[in-house]
Amino acid sequence: MSVIFSNNEIPKTKPLRFRFFDQKPPEKMTLREKRLHLEKVVQSLKDELNRDPFADENAKFQRRVEINDIKYRFALTKLSNQQKIKEETGADVLTRGKYYPDKSLIEDGIAPLYLQINSPTQKGLNEALKRVQKLIEEASLMGSLSERIFEQKYHQTKVEIGIEQCKAFNVKSKLVGPSGAYVKHIMQETSTKLQLKGRGSGFIDPGTQSELDEPLFFAIVGPTPSSIEKAKNLCNDLIKTIQIEYNKFKLLPPQAQTLPAVTSTFYPPLPTPGSMYPSPGVGFNPLPPVMPNYYNHQTNPATTYAAGQNFPFPPPPQNGFQPPPPPVGGQSGYPHYQSSYPGY
């Protein structure tokens, strides 16, 4: 149903006004006044964007505690710990923001990870802050104690990879080998624990819930110094071999570096009738010999660098625990590494 108004009865709508400033700007302004007015509007918009939308406007006492750089922040973001603080102090503790491994990557409008604490009383806010500080100290104490016990029981070291990572040359897959065969072989030979860590490794650190902000490296943990040294030597040999292959890869033209891997298929020549069914005069055998396999016969891997397609797939484990070492490659470097280049 429509309503018809006469010219004198048309209702006048109120002009829209910005909520960021109270007074309407004058129509005639100098350039300097316009610039100052624009700066005021921009600052008002920034303040509105930076305003915490999760802050309780009814709470008289509020505090933000940044935890982005705290190592054991998982204890502070745990929901059960936050609920316990609320039961003991009456203050609400909420996890807000986003974790940034590098603060230079902070996005506009998204603050680094922090706790928003809202309390109806100053006493409750102070008690909640004390509980948060206590959680940080307890988590740090338990973490350092576990690290000391671990260091006393085991020996450890790290081996930096030092190879530039790029899309067409998958350093991670070449280090671990097909189905992790190279890493498993080193661990079996040295009785150590080997883990690839750092940027691009895919290993998530439990303390930070992200990859370590370090260049790619092998972390080695073992029961004796001799086992650590043996594993370190094998890792260095493997890295040197992959470094040689990487240097050859960099010499290829850009088009060859991005070509996908292709496996070719050929068919062997068909046998002659005489080879299958000899004449009766030479001792005829009614059962024909085994037919050769004409299908799915593949040549050597193509000389390309698509990730994970240049290595022969290892056979399944023979003893149920450990696969055999990778196929033997060249005469130098890691003895069980097979290069993607035929002839090396």
C-alpha cells in the first residue's frame, strides 16, 4: 500500500551526519582549513577502526595484555584457564587479535595477539592481572624444566641447510627423500632423531603454534655424542649432494626449470613366431613360454624438477619398521642419494 503526499506534506529527511565529529564543517574554508579538517576525519576513522569491538562498554575497568611475543602463550589462550580466572576474580578474559611471527607483517585493523580483560571492579582487574602473570611464570618454569631434563638426558645439535628455496626446486622433498627415505635411513644408521625445522619445513613448533622463524635446518637429537657426530656427517653429505644438483638446476634456462615431469612409454618389439612356437622337429613344447609384459613399461625418470617426481618410489618396508636405504647414486656426496640427472 503506497502513501501519497502533497507538496506541503512531504516529510523532510534529516541529513546524514558522520558520527566521528560533532560539528558540521563550514562551507567556505581555506586550503589549510580543508587539510586540517581532512586530517581530523582520517584520525577519527583510524580511532574507530582501532577501537576494540570486543571490549565490554559496561565494564568500568579494562586492560589489554599483549601476548604475541610470549613463548608459552598457549597457557594464556587456554579456555579452561580463562574460565578459572573468571571464577576466582569475576573478570572476563578473552583472546583477541592475531599471532604474528614477524611484527613487520601486521595487517591494518588486526592487532597482534592479546588478552582483553574486563572487570566491574578495580580489585577484580588487579586480581585477574596477577593470575595472568602467574600463568606466564608457571608455564615458563615448566617449559624450562622440561628443556633442562631433555638436555641432560639427550645430546642435540643443528645442521643448517644453506640452500635457497624456490618453487621449481623443492628443497624439502629432496632432503627428506621419497616417503622420508633419506631421513629414515640416517636415523636408522645413527640411532638418532632427525627433524627438518625452520621456514618452509612444515614443522609446527608446539610452543609458538607456527614454524620456527629461522632458515631451514636439521635438528638432531641422540643418546651419545658419537651418534650425533655420525648423523651430522651424513646430513652434511646429503646437503652437499643436493647443493651440487641445485647448482646444475640454476644453470638451466628458465623454461626448462618450470617444465613438468613426463614419463615416456615405449613398447618392445614383438617376438617372432619361431621364438614362441618352434618347429616340431626340434622338440615341440605344447606350453608357450611366458609372454613379455608390453604394458606400462616406463623409461628412466625425466630430467625435470617437478617436486616429488624425479625419485624412484622406495619398496615397502621388509621388516615392518624401517624401509631399505635409498638407491645408490654417484660416487661422491651422500652415498644413498640418486640425482635427478641421469649419468651423475
